[in-house]
Amino acid sequence: MKKPLALAIAPFLLLSMGPGSAAAQEAAYPNKPITVLIGYPPGGSTDLTGRAVADQLAKKLGVPVVVENASGAGGAIAAMKASRAAPDGYTLFVGANNEIAINRLITPATVKYSYKDFTPIGLVASQPMVLVASPSTGVKDASQFLSAVKASPGRFSYGSSGIGTALHLAGEMVKEQGGLFMTHIPYRGVGPLTTDLLGGRMDYGVFVLSSGLPLIRAGKVVALGVTEKKRSPAAPDIPALAESPKLKDMDIGVWFALMAPPQLPAPVQARLRATLNEILQTPEFRKTLEDAGSTIAPLNVDMPRFLADETAKYQKVVDFAKITE
């Protein structure tokens, strides 16, 4: 018995439609809503950055862009979800260095992805951290801080928002470069740390600049220096810690990047990268992030090299401090 003609040619139609259909879909990208994953609850610096990117993506690409806050595990839940999503450009991820690069170094048994498990679209912005002192210490600048801690090994403590965060790594980098012995106290967020600093129960603390600036401007804590190599345009009056000879190699910040699942087709990558370059030059976008204390990233950063260099930097600090969770 002969097969009906439609059944007989169906396999050949499917074969011929496969690559061509995929190419057509890529050429038409995007033609449906895009989801941007963020690994933290609304209100933080990563969320602010991610929502600003999503808003501009919607305007530039002409499709709805939905933000999904998949918070938990230090941002790793959203990162893992993004790394396992379909590589079609309809699931993107805005993350910081914590979840993209650092988490894997701290908890390799539970964080099963690395920065290599994404297609990097581009760097969005960065923001320094700031080392502060409680007024009760009497310390006014980085030089006095170094002298005080060096003179009394083990006497002083510094607080951060948690073990293995970029804030923790910044504090340990200060210890390593300054040859200091001081104790790290992890807090569950900046709120309790702030309370203890203001009450004189904590000597020093590390904040993201945007979180620390209101306290600094109000005179509630003393700014000792920002952690990136150069002063921040958002607070040019605060020295860089690297201006102190003993901390001349201090250069660590919080950065934000737009990432996609691995094996994203080249035409979709190109469209997203071109769109991100447009976004980074948009005055409205720049103002939103700069008002929040961030510095807009340069265009066309070599992301594979940047991510490899940053991860190597963090690995050195993790090894020095023997940081594990």
C-alpha cells in the first residue's frame, strides 16, 4: 500500500525547514517578549541596574521586556536559571560579580555553573565599595586606619553584608595588601551593620558606595577610601584607598553585566550587543545609574578576558583568606 503523499514527504519537509526556520527566527529577533532575570529582591543596586537595562531594551527592541526577580542563594538561583535557559535571546540575565564569578569560588559544591556557562553580552556599569570607620574609633583617613590596626593586631573588626560577598573580598584585600590582622564579622545585610557602626559596636565596615554615601554625607560614619583604583565621579571628594602607598594595588568594585544562556546564535548576540552599546550612550539611562553611584562601562569591553581576569583576582583573595561557607 502506498503512503499518502503528505506523509511520504513530511520528513523531508521537516529537515529542510530546520536550519532555515532557525535562521529566519534569528533574523526576525526579537518578535516576542523577553524576560530579564535578576538574582535579588527589588530595591537593591543589581535590581535598579537590571530594571534600567530592561526598560531600555524594551524601547530599543520594540518588544515587552519583563523583569523576573528570582532571588535567593546570593543571586545563584537566577544565574543558574539563566545558564540553563533556551539559547534564543528571550531569557537574559543582569547580574553582578557575586553571582557571576565569586559564588563558584566560595561554594563549588553547590554552585554548579561558572562565568563560562553564559554568553556574555556586555558590561553595563560598575560601582566602588567604600571602607568606613565608626566615629568611635577616632580614625579620620586611610593612613590613620593602617597605623591603628597595624599597632594592635587582632583588636579591631570590620563588618560586611555576608561571607563571600564582594564586600567581604574587598575587606580581605585591604588586609592582604596592608599586612593587617583584623576579624571579619558577617552581617545579614547592611542594616544591622549600620546599626552597630553607629552604636560603636563595630569598628569598620565595607559598603557599596551608593549605600554608604548617605551615612557619610550625614557624618554618621567616616569614609576612609573607595576600593577601586580611581576616585568615583559620584564622590570625587573621597580618596581611593590605592592613593595610600601600602594599598597601591587596591582595585575591586561591584560590576554589573548583561548575560545570556550559552550557545546563543551569533546574529542574536550581535543584535543584543549593538543594542547594549546604544543603551550605554542613552542620556536617560546614564543619569539613572550615575545618580545611583555607578559609572557607566566603556563600550565593547572584551568580556571573556574581563571575566577571566576578575575571577583570577577573586581567587587570589579567596585563597588568602581561606573563605568558605
